[in-house]
Amino acid sequence: MDSVRLDPSDNVVTATRALAADAEVEGIATAGLVPSGHKVATMAIAQGEAVRKYAQVIGYASQDIAAGDHVHTHNTEFRNTEADYEFSTDLRPVAMVPEDQRDTFMGYRRENGSVGTRNYIAIVTSVNCSATAARMIADYFTPDIMAQYPNVDGVAAFVHGTGCGMAGDGDGFEALQRVMWGYARHPNHAGVLMVGLGCEMNQIDWLLDAWGLKQGPLFQAMNIQNVAGLRRTVELGIEKVAAMLPLANEAERTPCPASELKVALQCGGSDAWSGITANPALGYACDLLVAQGGTGVLAETPEIYGAEHLLTRRAVDRAVGDKLIGLISWWQDYTTRNRGSMDNNPSPGNKKGGLTTILEKSLGAAAKGGTTPLTGVYKYAETVTAHGFTFMDSPGYDPASVTGQIAGGCNLVCFTTGRGSAFGSKPSPTIKVATNSEMAARMSEDMDVDAGTILSGGVSVAQKGRELYEMFLAVASGEASKSEAQGLGDYEFVPWQIGAVM
Amino acid sequence: MDSVRLDPSDNVVTATRALAADAEVEGIATAGLVPSGHKVATMAIAQGEAVRKYAQVIGYASQDIAAGDHVHTHNTEFRNTEADYEFSTDLRPVAMVPEDQRDTFMGYRRENGSVGTRNYIAIVTSVNCSATAARMIADYFTPDIMAQYPNVDGVAAFVHGTGCGMAGDGDGFEALQRVMWGYARHPNHAGVLMVGLGCEMNQIDWLLDAWGLKQGPLFQAMNIQNVAGLRRTVELGIEKVAAMLPLANEAERTPCPASELKVALQCGGSDAWSGITANPALGYACDLLVAQGGTGVLAETPEIYGAEHLLTRRAVDRAVGDKLIGLISWWQDYTTRNRGSMDNNPSPGNKKGGLTTILEKSLGAAAKGGTTPLTGVYKYAETVTAHGFTFMDSPGYDPASVTGQIAGGCNLVCFTTGRGSAFGSKPSPTIKVATNSEMAARMSEDMDVDAGTILSGGVSVAQKGRELYEMFLAVASGEASKSEAQGLGDYEFVPWQIGAVM
Ligand SMILES: [Ca+2]
Ligand SMILES: [Ca+2]
Ligand SMILES: [Ca+2]
Ligand SMILES: [Ca+2]
Ligand SMILES: [Ca+2]
């Protein structure tokens, strides 16, 4: 196949290799050279008419375009539509799978009804000042010791660089407290030990009070200053975790409906193929999951910037759409205050790769979210309660974004990458999807799925999407993803740090 | 002793325990109750006259104060003097020790002339995406393997949460690059391996170009994407470090003058005694070091806020003083932009502890810097080239501040704490000083020095300062500080993150 069509209604397709003049694309002869990754018109587009890709308007013909013409910045222009927000005007009905026919996976059903895909004991830190203590506690539990607890996936320390030298209220503080609460309550955690220093801004006691967390056999908290030093803290922490292990080991996997899956949709190190192969395939998998009553969580607000008006049209109601617009305004202010910019316009490199407008670029990122209605919009690290396709505010930066998604309750992560990534996460495992076969082969020990076969192997987006969805069920049931088997996830916990470090 | 005098010219002393009326303080009877940590007038201070502590004006009598009176907010007012900057008007001559009589320590003299106090191999990461790779490389070098290289202190991985999802220029980017450069070139590192992902904003190649770093047997760089995946990167990294170890092991300690010591002056978890005991003692040690031609590096700009005009009077010239004022302006803007505040006024808790004005509070922090002229002011993580007492811009937050000081070349850290801290650092060891004997006893396994004996044990600030200075020489020569012996320092590398995470 020399081209990829992303929707039947599109009037352009994307060349999967450099095409000479008179090459055939969907039965039409190309009018001239078309570089790999660039677009070809499959019908005439008169000046002023819309150019459509992803079933969306990505721009307007700035001159008459003939079938077979190369479509790019020389004949396509962007028109800013950002003020024209519409709500719920593009709600495509979802053919829900009847409850009694739904797929299942083998999960850990917790007392509060939530479902885990893994069974960890977590050591959650409030501040960098307790980082070494937490690592030393976790390091004590060697593979030899853990062999006695075959149902426990490990003792994981969640250590970070913030928690003090920050304002004690406002966006940054609230985001950090949501992250801590989210990890403290994550369904992939059988037991949790919180470790602080004692005098930090991000007080564990405040968190317990504010969120109504109560200590018990599987939830404990302590501070180095109260316990009186590092060595005693490490010893006491080891005792506390050791007491949790037999209890945690009692957990067993049972069949749980796919509706209990919350999948973090993520991309990092994107390339020109991300929006053509891996992201649409992940979007298809998300659609399948949503039809099962499950949840997909798109994030990375700066990367959907410019396409937010398309997501508001998919919002189930005005309130959900307004939340998304609120996030966009917040980000404009945040980046301006920090002397950055939300400018997501295609870079020279993007343009060289075939991306013509900001809309096309953002649609490529948003493609991970499929086509179903947007059922909820959440703050960073906020608990995702809606089922269906949802959005969570976060930076694009991979570890910070995934940390928020996991804190929000995601029990699985699916991560597309073009340049290649060695990302992995705990307590929820990451499945990595390559956008191109060259990188998939080169980094074969890191990539779970090669979506590059959509370009070269005659595999459809739907087929690849189904493969991904099946992998969700397998990995959720305990099969190790490649990053998980490699032991990644101990150093990728990065709460989004907003605001001044003081 | 029931009181502490911080300077012969002061007209107040600080009560070291709660004093009843008619208690004797320097031969004067107290007029009423004086809480522990609060001030007592040792002579009459007429309304409008200056109240002096630390040989500085900390406020003005708002009514007539008699000898023996409790001096606090009820009879003392603050007058804002911030516009009245003077330069070089308080330059106290330093009695320099002649070069042939200077103290020495046993250090590692490097080829470029710099002197290390430790001999590590460092794995420096450009981005969180290479964090696990770096840790896995370092973890390979177990104590068994390292036993073959007795002159090498360890293989340390410097891993962090930033490096991408950030602007590629501006304050934040420049600060991160300075940190990387500072660790790459640190005299405590015999060899350095830099590990990146490949597509991150904080490109290793740019750094090597910009700073003129050349690869060689003891300086290597690599990216996961080029090496093709995590496992191969870890294997190659292990090979590269293994090749460095025999070379690094050739380094030997030789006598080096104390003028080669650069000591990071730091405090964290301060209490009401910090400014009375540990900080003045550290200031005295800094004065001794400066007389030897050595360097003290004060930092934590928000904590000296309100006392910067006293530091400009100590500036060796106008340019040095102007740099400090520039930092203060930058911070006012930074915190305002981030909806925080530079307000360092005594909190209700501070006031309860006896601190009356912002000046008194900031002087307590600045006391770590002693009394000698301010010879240089540096950006965060900038190489400190001046000898003498210097200042580096940084947040107060301990790990971020110390990371900047070490990047600036500090080969030793001295850290005062009142509440108690379990901080430690690599590659430069941290000496911890307790401000009070109660905490020193409670956290005895973490505290190297108890400065609380200034209150209770009849020890003078000068005696405690000399004890600290002697410890500088011992620890610089290889004696392990307590935090070092405990193995701290692998998780406390926290580059200051300035600007939006995108
Ligand atoms: Ca992305
Ligand atoms: Ca990302
Ligand atoms: Ca050794
Ligand atoms: Ca401090
Ligand atoms: Ca500090």
C-alpha cells in the first residue's frame, strides 16, 4: 500500500512512501512528487473548500486542487475557528456490547469495588526528604523474600523531587495532594505505607484528614522526625511492609468485566507516522473498550491544543465541554506567565514530515481517543469516575502525564512512540506501540506492538486496534508487557510540578 | 547559661530557657517573664533607637525599653530600608593565614587543577526517560565488584524528573544545562557517563557543543534511541563504566591546601535556635575557611530576603552587590508570576519562637555566611570561581539548593537543621549540624554535630565553629559523615525546575 486513508469521508490520503509523478493512489495518478508522509488529494477540491482528514476539516484549499495533487502548505490554509465552540454536535452513538456478552479479564477485585490489574505494596513519599528512606525500605524486599508472596507483584517506592519549598495552597499544592491520594488509593495497591520527613509543606497528616484516609493493617503512615532518624524509619518501615505482605498475598485474580479497565492513552517521542498508524489504532482500541463499558483517558492538554473545539462537539453535555475550554484558558495563562507559549503550530520538521496545519497535528494526537462521545473532563490526577472516552488535564511530558493518569485510577497504560521510548510505569503496566516498523525492529526488546505494519504489511487500523484491545485484556490479566518484564517503573513517578520552587 | 549574646555590640541577648521575672541575665534582672528563645534588653533603648542583634539593626524601639525588658513586637517596630542599598560600606578585613602556614586536607588533585574530596564515577542523565537505564547501570556495580577498586567511592546515578516538556531556552533550560555541566565536570568525579533518550529537549549533544566537552576514556555519552533500546543501553553503559574503573582507581589522595575547599552552606527544617546556635557556628567556621583562602557558598535567596541590603554592604564591589539586587528582583517577579509571594515575614510560629522582624529572621539564615566580605554572586549551578564568602541563587528547598551548590563546584556540604533532617548528598558529602541538643540526641544517628551545646553546655559559638572547621578538613580527607556512612545521596539530586512543564 502506497497510501493510508484515515476515514471514508476524507478527500486526502497519506503517502506511506515517497511517490513519483504518475504513481497510482486509490486509482488516481499523482500529479507530481509526493514525499513520504505527505497528503494526496483523492478528488478535486475547489478553492475555499475544506480539506478533510480524520473525518475533520484540517484546512481550506487556498487554490483549486485537482485529484492526484500534493496537498500541503502551498495550496492549503488554516482558518482559526477557536471562538466557534459547539457543544455535543458530533455525538456518534456507541454500539454498546450487552452486559452479559462483555469480555472479561482476570483482575483483583478490592473491598471498595474497584479492580486492580496488579497487586503491589506501595511506599508513597510526601517529599524528597524521605526518598532514601522509602527506597531503602523497598530495597529490603529482595526477590528471595518476595518469592514467599507469589501473589504480590512487588514493593514499589514512589519517590519524587518536590513536596516542600512550595506554596501550601493553589494549583501546585492541590495537584500534588491529588497525586498522593490517587496512589494511596490505587486499586493496583494491596497495601500502602506513606513516609514523610515531618516538617514538609506537603503534610501527610493534612492529606489523611482532607481525604478521610484511615490507618489500618494495609494503610500506614509515618514521619522520619517522629520515628527519630533514618535507620529507625527504615527498620520500622520494613516491619510495617513485612506485616502487610501476608495480607496482600491473599488477594486473588477473579474474572472481571472489561468495563473495569481504565486505560491511559499516551504518546511520547512522536514522529510523522504517529497520527497515521499507532494513534488511530489506539483510538480504535479505545472505541472497542468504550463499547465494553470501559474507560479511555486521553491527556496531554498542550498536544490537543487547536483541536479542542472538535472535542467539545463530542462532549456529552455543555458542562463537560466547558471544563475542557477552561483547561485551555488555564494553559494559555500558565504558559504566558512562565514566558512560554502554547504554540503548537507545525514546526519546520513537522512540515517536512507532511503536517500542514495545527489542526492536523493536534488531530493526530487526539486520534488516540477514538470517536466516541467525551464523557468526562478531569483535573490532573483527579479520580476518573466516568466510563467511556474521557480527558484529563496534564502536560505532554510523558512521566508527568502518566503519573497523573495513574493517580486518576488508570490500571493500564498504552503508549505510542515514533522516535522510540524506554518508558515503563508502576503500579500500572505500560504497553508500548511503535508507529513505524523500522524503529519497532531496532527497539524490538522495548516495543510490544508494531503499528508500522499499517503502512507496510497490509494491516488495517481496525485490525491493529483489535490486536491492541486484546493485549489490554491479556496484560490486565497479568501477562507482562515488555517494559514491565524489564523492570521499568521505579523511577518514572514524576508529579507535575506547577508553580514556583521556593 | 540562660542567654546567648551574638555580638559584643548587641543591645539584646536571647534567652536560652524561659525566664521568670527577676532572673539574672548578664548581671541585669529581667523585668518580667521572657519565653525561651526571646530577647532581653541588656541596656536601656530609648524610643526610636535601634535594636541590635547579630551586630545589625533588626528594628527600632517603638517605646522606651529598659534594661531587663522583654524585647519583641510589643515594643519593637520594623522600618523598611530596602531602597537604601549601600555598597562595600561594611568590609571587615580578613586576617588571612599566610600561604605557608595553611591547613591541608587529603584530596584528589585532578588534571585541570581542581581538587576533589571524593572519587566517584557518575552517570548523569539528561531526562527522566533515561532514569531507569542509569540506575540499572549503577546497580550493576555491587560492593563485591567495587571491592576491586578501593580508591573509587562508588558509581552514582544522577537521575531526575525533568529534561523534556520544557522550553528549549530561558531560565529553566539554562539552569538545567548548568547543573548537567557542573556534575559532568565536578572534581569529585573521576569519570562521567552521560545517558539520554535521544529526542528530549535537553539534548546531550547541545551540551557537549555549548560547553566544549570532549569524549574520552573518562567521559562518555550515549542515547537510548541510538543504542537501540534499554537492555543494550544498560549493557553498553556497564562496559563503559567498567572501562573507567581501573583508571579512576589510579587516583590517590595527596595533601591539598584548605583553600581548595568549597563548602555549601545550607539549612533546612529550621527552628527558633537555628539563628542562635548552628548558623552562627557555621558562620564562624566559614570565616576560618575564608582566612585559609577557601570558599563558602551561601544560597537560598528567599531566606535572605529582607537582609540583602546588609549583604550588599559586604560586597567587595558594586558589581557584586548589583548582582545580588538583580537576584532579588528576579525572585519578586518569579514568585508574583507564579502567584506566590516572597513574604518572609515572621510567621505566627516564628513570632512565638521569639523572632520579631523579617530582618531578624533573614539574619538568622545569613549567619551561616559569617562576617567576611562577599566576593562573588552566582547564578544557580554556575561555577563558583571566587574564593572567600560567596552567594549562589537558589530556592530554599534543600535538595534543589544543594544540587545547585554542588553543580557550582562545592566539594563539601554543611547543613544545619532544627527540626531534624535525613538529607545526604553525592558526590560531595553532607555534614549535618543540630541546632538543639534534644533533637541531636533523638536523631543521634543522623547528626554529625550538636550545636545545641552553645545553649546548654557552656560552649561558645567560636568553639563550635572551630569544631565544624576541623570536621570540614577530616571529612574532606575521606572520613565519612553520618549521612554518607548511611548511604544517602542517590535520591537527593533535584535540579531546580523553573518554568512551565508542557
Ligand atoms: Ca506526546
Ligand atoms: Ca506524552
Ligand atoms: Ca571503596
Ligand atoms: Ca533553610
Ligand atoms: Ca534549605
